[in-house]
Amino acid sequence: MDNKKTGLLELHFAVLLFGGTALFSKLIPLSALDITLLRCVVAAIVLALIVKLSKQRLLLNANKDYFIAIGLGIIVSLHWVTYFASMQLSSVAIGMIAFFTYPVMTVLVEPIVTKTKLKLADVISGIVVLIGVSLLIPEANLGNDVTLGIAIGILSAAFFTARNLLHKRYFSAYSGKQAMFYQTSVAVFFLAPWLSVEISSIEQNVWWLIILLGVVFTAAPHALFTSALRLLSAKTVGLVSCLQPFYGAMLALILLGEDLALKTVIGGTLVVATALFETQQSHRSNRIKKTA
């Protein structure tokens, strides 16, 4: 099998696992914060082992990078807590669609950071995403759990957007495995004071789910994703990543029996199609800059 096919298999499997992460918001009977904290404990240990086995350094290159890692870790922890909370309040499909507003958020916010001109196509994309999300909302009242879940999902997308832009600007010198080791480690220390469950009271089957989430659905996909990035173009990686809500919704339909309402399908299609469009446009723009 050639490198490209190997990369594609690794990438699709990584995106499938990322999509499957959402299922644990329903499978693990703990709060979103407790799930995130315990997931990060497991993932940090596994990622440290992966970094050492791949003969990379755990230490960072400069002292200032540790402060950047702390900031990124706090943002990631807030992203993951809101990500799981969104799905606990609504459904896996709706939570993932709300979260997947982040590609459009990125193209709307990045020009402010880089001080470049905002394109009309990006504004139109933002409007299409708003229409898509509005189709998911049952009523304009945060007292409704689904509406609140959508709002928290969009907040999760905002945290993820901030993390990606800051990582790209200040922490891109490090591999995905190194970056995620520091971010999960920081998340453990940041969230620990708010742990609401007695560790000794957690049942054995719940621990197995937490270990599965931390190892197979957190550390493993990040390692696969990093490997795929070396073998495939950034455009291919970006486009395949947009399948995450589809994979998540299908897994929830098959394994959890969650229904997909027609409005959810239409709204999700608008959001994901816009994410695909913006991802393709972004990579085309980067290619033009490189050849100019």
C-alpha cells in the first residue's frame, strides 16, 4: 500500500474516532467537567509515552513556551467541557453540528488577527451557517435544553477557534503529540479543583469507558492525525476532517439510537457544506499565495 492510501486510511480512522468521542457524553454517567478531567488524565499519560517512544523531547524549546502551553491548555479544557455539555443537553448530532461552526468562525476571525481584508464570500458563509444553526433551534429560549445545548456548542466552537489560531501563531513548532500532551496535562491541573465526583465511587465499567475515551478516542486519533498530516496535503486533511459530524451522527444513530429529525439533517447539511467550502477556499488561497 502506498503512502497516500496509508495516510487516507489513518486520516479517516482518526476522524471516525474524533466523531466517536461525542458518544461518551451519553455513555459516561458523569458531568461534562468530570468526563473531561478524567479523560485528560488518561490521555496525558498515554501521550507522554507516545512522545517518548517516538524519541521526541517532552521539554519545550523556550521558557516562554510553557506560558503559551498553559494558556492553550486552559482554552482546550474549556472547549472540551462545553463540547460534552452541549451534547448532554441536546444530542450528539446537534452538539456536533453546533460545534462545527468553528471553520466559518475561523475565516471570520482570522482576518482580524492577521489584519487582512474580510472577503464577501466568508460573510455569506457566516450567514448560511447561521441559517443552518437556526434550523436546529426548537425555541428561542435558553430555558430549553436543546437551545441551551446549541448555544454552549457554539461557545465550544469559539474556544476551539481561539485555540487553533493561537496554536498556529505561537506553538506550531511542536508536533501534535507534544502539543496535546501539554494541553491535556494543563487541563488536569486547571479542572481538578472542580471535580465533583468521588473517585472511589466510580464503578469499574465507567472506568473502562474513561480509559477507552482517553486512549482510543483521544491519544490514538491525535497520533494518527499527526501521521496522516505527514503523508497527505493540508487540503485533503481539512476536507476529510469535515466528515466528523457525519461520522458522529451516524455512530449515535447506530449505537445510541438517536433520531435524526429532518430539520437537523437540513441544518447540519448547510453547516457542514459551508465548512467544506471554506476549507477548500482556504487551501486554494494558500496555494495561490505560495505560487505568487
